Amino acid sequence: MSTPSKRDNLDLATTARAMADSAPAGTLEKAVAGSVAVTCATTRTIDEARSVLGGIVPEELRQPAIELLERLSAEQE
């Protein structure tokens, strides 16, 4: 019997993009979700995405983006 597969980075990107699209323009929430969406769409694994997000400047964007990635990836399990 096979176990259900986890969502991949493109699934996470789609979820983050929907969050960004629904966030008010100019907000930190929109910037964070947009960053996660682009990062997940352009990386193959959660670890790669986490590494890329770790390079975001400023810190005010970096930490919430990493936290959003962690939350979204935990929801997929």
C-alpha cells in the first residue's frame, strides 16, 4: 500500500501566491507570501527554498517568509 505523496514546491507556490493575491497591496503580508511563492516556484525542494529565503534582506521580511514556508510545508504532511 502506498502512502499519499506530499505536496511539492509548486503546490506550496500556488498556495503562497493565493495568499499574496488576497493580501492588501503594500503590506508585509503580501511581500512575505509573494517571496515564498516565487521561491517555491523556482526551487525543487523545501530545503532549497529555505536556503534561498535565508538570504532575503531585510530581516523583517526574511524571518516571516521562513516561518510561512515552515507553516505551509507542515500543513502538507
